[in-house]
Amino acid sequence: VIPPPVIHIESYSEDSISFSLKMATNIKVSGYVVNIYWTFDTHRQEKRTLIIEGEKSIQKVANLTAHTPYEISAWAKTELGDSPLSFVHVVTSGTRPASPSLKAKAINQTAVECSWTGPRNVVYGIFYATSFLELYRSPHNTTTTSHNITVIVQRDEQYLFLV
């Protein structure tokens, strides 16, 4: 039986998490697959996947959000097959930034100008869909460091926007 890997949180800050991965076995490990999950607003769960080569590993994941719960899951790739999953949870330190205030204005039948307030020098994600279900499961999205963007949409549809 292949055991799950051990995930140990080494440190965390407002915008990063450092963790180590190891296996408590003599089975040869060729690498790990790590998923980091977090919930954006209450509508959208996001994920970042890391493919890590080698047996032992310390990783640092940056560009995270302050005071946000993160779930890290990992499994090992071994000479005998994939291991079961391991999970850990951690909340980054600091104060979570205030939600931006979004305004969306139709320019014409296929373009919407989105603008919002918020801090400078950060990356904003803009998510849009024609229903709450689509907004949760598979929205259209784009990112920008500015405070406005023009989004191209389908004509004769109503859209929900989230930044």
C-alpha cells in the first residue's frame, strides 16, 4: 500500500505559503501533484496546480490574498503508482482587502465597460456569465492590473459580473 504524502506548513504570510512534501516510505517517488484551492467571493472556487519533480520538496506559493483560507492537497507519483491524497488547511495572515465596488455599463450590444475601485498594484479578476450557475461553475474571465476593462459579450444576453 502506498501511503499519502506528508504536507507540512513551514510558514505563511499575508501573500504566501511555504510547505514541504515528503513520503514516509521507501517507495521511490518521482514527483508530486499539488492543488491549492480557495474560494473567490462566495461564487467561485479557484485552483492552482503545481507539478513538482523529485522526492523531497519545499515549495513557496506566492501572490495569495491576505486572511484567506487555502486548502492544499497533494499526491505522490511513485514507481508503484499514484498515492492517496493528503490535505492541509491554512489561513494567510493579515487583513483581507475590501471587495472592490464594480460598475458595469453597456457601450453597445456586444461591449460592456467594467470599472471598479480598489488598491493599486494588484491583479484583478473579472468574471462574467449569463447565470449564477454558470458564474459559479465556468464563467468567462480575464485579469488586469488596471481599474477598468472592456469585455466583449454575446448580443441579446443579460450578464452577471464579478470583480
